[in-house]
Amino acid sequence: MNQKKIGVAVIGTGFGQKVHIPGFQAHHRTEVVAVYHRDINKAKAVADSHNITYACDAIADIVALPEVQALSIATPPFLHYEMAKTVLQAGKHVLIEKPLTLNVSEAQELYQLAKNQGVTATVDFEFRFVPEWQLFAEMLSADYVGNKRLIKIDWLGSSRADTSRPWNWYSSQDKGGGALGSLGSHAFDYIYWLFGPVRRLNAYLSTAILTRVDSASKELKPVNTDDNCLLSLELADGTPCQVTISAVVHAARTHWVEVYGDRGTLVLGSENQKDYIHGFHVWGSQAGQPLKEIEIPSRLTFPQHYNDGRICAFIRVVDQWVQGIDSRQQIVPSLREGVYSQLLMDLSHESHAASRWIDVPTLKAYLTDN
């Protein structure tokens, strides 16, 4: 049976043009019918180059299009809340880039609004859909490591290492910038997915590059966002978890997750600095044996590869979203998971400011599910 395509509008033309538009155009159930940019000429140029019917410079105009049933938001974080609110109030489905909002109160409000409107809303937490991560999750669920004793996560990148890279929204905490928002939002989501909730946390955030040149004025502007994040977590089951995040280091060992238990060890890692989706491997060992690489079963592998690995994972996020739209059932991740990631980021900032451990409320206690 041929199902009707879902008309999608893409809001934002940076990451939106690199990943969202090609991802939606590749998916068999979605069709990009409109694109938004605050500059109408840029919106028209993107629409023309991708064969998209409508170009808009107002969110109200784009949600009013009858051809648009769903929208994706791929703008900087400080714009997410108002844009998503407009989309949800119009009764349209929404996919939002992470971090979800600037604070947990905004995230909670969007979650409740989506629930009240009966629409399907999700966050682009793409690590949940990467083959190696899915195998890693399956092996943890199958009790491969036994009782967990220690979790160690390193995510080390060089995306902001160049001091000549100009000042932009990423350099401003008020606009949702920083490594914690960019990378920590993902890490908090996959920690919750793989290991469960967090009981308490302690965070130390630092800025390695204190000023950057503003492109417009050519003057140095202060950077008040974090380049490095050192996070100590105690999970709800008591397991200690150490997380090190940096956006300003040149490291060969870019993204690594190590889990040590009383029965075995599982390691997930990638040395691919250019593509944070492709390049992962899984290793395991039990009873003191040496680590051995574990083959990824074909049922989990991407059916098609793209030069930009983010498209591969994004298409799977879209697939989950479409299933939720079709079935009118709750999907995971929804904005619920976005709220939890945002809560942990807010508490990390609070912990850093107070130089102390912070207790984490349960997600169930935090959300109003009526």
C-alpha cells in the first residue's frame, strides 16, 4: 500500500541544508515542501538549489502552509523555544535539534504543549540510531558486563581548537553555545538511554579560548561558554560515571565509552575526527580475557551510506518520527528525553557555579504527565 508523503518544512539552512534536507529527501515518506531563513533571498536560493516549492522568512507563514504537516528546527539553540512553540500551537509535528532549549523550564513547556496538542515531537539524538551504539546497548541489556562498577566516557574534538575561528552564537552562553550544549546534550541522552537516570552530579566547566574575533566589527569579543567539561556522575543504581568533553583538543582517541563490570568489559570507540557517526567499533572481554572486536550484525548496519555520516543516522531518526506520526503513539526519543538532557545541563551549570555536588530529581517527578 502506498502511503501519502508527509510534507515537511525545514527551519534553518546551516545544518538544515547539510543534513536535514538531504535526509528528508532520501526518506521514502517525507517530502521537503518549504524552507525558512530570516533572509528571504537566502531562503529562495536554498529552495531553488534543492527543488523546494516554498521559501519563507516568517515562521507564522511557514506553519500556515496547508502542504506542511511537520517541521524540523535546525537553528541555533536560542531560537528553538519560540519557533517550536509556534509550530506546536499550530498543531504540527516537530523535530528539533539539540540542545532542545536554553533551560529546562522552556523544554518542559514544549513537552507539555506537544502532549496537549497530540502531535509527535522528537529531538535529533542520533547516537541511539548508530549501528555500533545499538549493538553496545543490546549487549549491555543482555548483561554482558554484569554488575557495572565503573563507566568512563571521553569525547574529545577539535572543532573549536582554531583560535582564529570567529566569534558566533556558540561563544555566548545566552544563545545556548558551548561544548556542554553541543556535545554534553548528546552524552546526557545516551547515558540515560544506556545506563539509566542520574542520582547526582558534579561539574567543572572551563573556557580555553577566552576571546574570538567578531566577523562584523573585526574586534575581539569575550567568550563566556565552556570549551571543556569535566563531569562526575553517580547513577541511580550507584555506578560512578566519569565524563570528559572538549571541543578544543587534537586527540586521536575522539569518542570513547568504557563500561567495566564484575563479569566483563565493553568498549565503544571511534578515532574518526571528521565524521562523528562513522568509524565506531565495539570491543568486549569477559573473565579477564583480552579485548576482542565484536562484529556488527547486518540487521543493524545502515542500508545506505552517505559521505556525511550524520545523514545516515538522521534518516533513522526521521523513520522513528514518521512511525510516531502514522501510529499516533509516543516514540522514543520524544521531547521527554530532551527535557531530561536539558535538566542535566542546567544542573551542571548550577554545580559548576556552586562548586558542589547537585542532586538530580527523577524525570517522573519533574514532568507533569496529566
